[in-house]
Amino acid sequence: MKAVHSNPDSQRPPQLARAIRRLERDVLSMGALVENSFRLSHQALFARSLTAAEKLPRLDKKIDRFYRQIESDCTAIMTLQAPTAQDLRCLSAFMQLVRDLERIGDYAKDLAEIAIKIFPYPPHTCLSEIEAMSLHAQAMLATSLGALADLDEVGGRSLKHLDDTVDDAYDRVYQTLAHQRDVQGVVEPIVLLALAIRCLERMADHATNIGQRVAYIVTGQRS
């Protein structure tokens, strides 16, 4: 993934330019970790991979460390480096979007925990639709990070439209689970799947937020 191009370095003092370049690299590195955590949660839930599920807690700790470091670095740059108004806009958006990334990582860890609990039960009939929902949400995350790397306002704003597909899938699957009448035995797998689709719906929402924050970096306007 290419580096974020938030402002030409020639317009910045050298120390500030280095600090922002390092910050940009860290944000994209955090994004790559979150993408990996989402892929692992998908493998855990749909390929029933215990190995993938067991990797999530450690990966989530790395994501959390990036989040705390980036937030601290943004604050330090704002208070000590005399950034321009455009840089302040970028730093503010970074602080918000890394929170979105951190939440996606949390939901990925939650999905892995759900996967472990659901392992003993046979696959539900709606699992293929939930898997498609997960793949679409992962594509949304990739799109949002691509928009961030390129400062692509159009790509960032496109996430809002893509999110409708996940919302529609959530509504359909929820109705299927909520009105299932032929339940035999315990209802735990239905409850777990309801939690899983909620996680996926929220992950897509956070990917959409990242796209909106990219548009804000570029235009200075909040939609």
C-alpha cells in the first residue's frame, strides 16, 4: 500500500515532515493488521479454524498498541510541532479513523470467540449468506484503506453506498434467525449467529466511517 499523501513535505519544516510521514506509515501498518485480523476471524467462523481463532488475541494487542501510539503521536504533533491548518485536519481525522480501525479489530476478536463457541454445532442454513456479508465487509475495509492511502475522496465516499449491501444482508439474516420455528435443542447457535451478524454490520459501519474521514481530509467538509 502506498503512503498517505496528506500534504507536500516541501511545505513543512523538516522535523514536522518526518513526524507526519512516520505517523502515516503507522496508520497504514495498523490498517494492515486490522485487515489480517478480519481475515483470520473469517477463517475461524466459516472454515472452523481454531488456529486462526487463537491468533486473534495476540494480534488485537498489537492493534491496540498501534492505536495508543498513534493517538499519542497525533497529540504531540498538534501541541509541539506547529502544524498547518491542513495538517491539523489530517491529524484530527487520523485520531478518529484509528479508533474505527481499533473497533474493527475488537469485533474481529469477538467473531473469533463466537466461532469457538459455535464449533460444536452443525452449520446453519444461513451461514453462506453470513459468509458473503463478511466478504463484502472485508472488501469495504480494503476500499477504505485504499482511499486513505491515495487520499481518494470519491473512493472514500463510495463506502456509504457499499454499506447498504451489508445492512440489507443483516436485516434478511436477522429476520431468518428471529423467526426460525423448527429449532431443536438449545438456541445458542442462533444467538451466536445473531451476535456475529451484528459484529459484521458494525465492522462495515466503521469502514464507512474511515471513508468519510478520508473525504474530510481532502475537502475539509464533513458529510
